[in-house]
Amino acid sequence: MYLVGMNDDPGSEEKADWYYMEDGRQCGPVTHSQLVAMRRAGRIRGDTFVWHPFLMEWARYDDALRATAGVGPATAEEGATETCSMCGRQFPADEVITFAGTTLCGECKPLYFEAVREGAALPGVLALAGFWPRFGAKMIDWLLLAVVNTALYGSLTLWVAGSPEEDIASYLMVQGALMAAQYVIGATYTAYFLGAFGATPGKMAFGLRVVTADGGKVSYLRGGARYFAELLSGIVLYVGYLMAIFDGEKRALHDHLCGTRVVHAGGGRR
């Protein structure tokens, strides 16, 4: 989502405060004029994600330029009309705004943003999940993994206990194997469920999904990386998890590191 009504004045001294994505990397900062020049040169496209301090999150170039400057890179054809996503009426293109892919007329705009402030799930808006639903989901996932790891630990312990060579070396070997197995199981569990379903069983139970910054699907690779990033979140008294309470987009440390958001399944863009 992003704020509208913030205008860049081309005649004023420009600041290099625009960022853009290129080959999966964040690039910038560049000025507004440089950004427009890159668009004309084809270096970035209308669906390239860009960011500006006036934006609350990354947005597609065409939508971001319309939101911050009041007009997109292309001029609408004469007589062209747009349909308001809320009331369904048609208006001239210069009498509507586009917010996160949702077209709004002047009358519906304040109603729409009031609903956003109240946390309603609206088309194109990421309905961010708060700390407590995420906490409950994490408890379920931890419990499921604990059952698997306990069963694994028991089987390895029995195997060593039945060995005539039982000694400190065998004990250390079991502990090392168990630790490695826990990481492998945890990463596989997270990567599989996030990549295949967008949510682990715990998150499914609470109606949550993990998405990318633009509401897209999380890949298996990103899902696995998120597991290891979560280990960092828990290193110092779980401060990384508690960040979600104070962060404007309710992101924990691992969300920042992996570029993800946790949303309510009914309100996240698919």
C-alpha cells in the first residue's frame, strides 16, 4: 500500500530518494528525473517495483508515479474512463486515483482509507497479521517439530544404549547428529510448507500466509532461508520476534532479512 497526494515538483531541487528493483536487487537511490529516464530507456518497466519515502511499501512503477506525482508515465487517451473499484461508476482518468492496484473515485477514497485504518481486508491491500496470531501459529509449529525431534532423539538414544561401545564419544556423536537433524528437519518443514502452500501448519490453523513484499508467493528457497533467519530472531531473548510488535508493517527480524510479510489469508494478494 502507499500514500497518495504527495507530489514531487519537477521544478524544485531534486533529491536522490527513489529506489528500484533490478534482477532481484535493490538499486538506488536515484532522482525522479533519472527514474523517468530509465523508464523511457526501457531499463525499468511499468511493473518494476520502486520505493520512495512517500510510499508505505514497494509499488509498481506506474502506480507509484501516479500516487506521488498525480500522473503515470503514459497519458490517457482522450475520453478514456476508469471504473471505481468500490462504487462501480465510471469517471475520467484524471478524476480517479490508483491505490495498490485499486481504482478509487473522489467520493470512495476517504471511505476506502478509513477501512484500511480499521484493518479491514480490502482488494489489493495486505491485511498484515499481528503479533499474537503469529505467536500462536509459531507455538503449533514448534510443538509439531518437537514431537518429531523427540521421536528422533529417542530412537538414537536407544541405538546408542544398545551398543557395547557406549561411551562419551558415542554420546557426543548422537548429540551432533541430533542437532544436525533438527536443522535439516526444520528447514525442510518450513521450505516445503511455505513454498507449496504459503503457510506452515501452524499458520494455516490461524488463517495466516507468508508472502513477499508485493503480496507474491514465497519460493521454496526463500522459505528455507526464512527458517535460518528465524534462528537469528531467537538468539537474544527472542528480540527478533518481538520486533513485530513495534514495526510499522508488523515484520519480525526474519521478515526484514527475507523480504516477507505475514498476512491474513483472506486479505493478502494472491
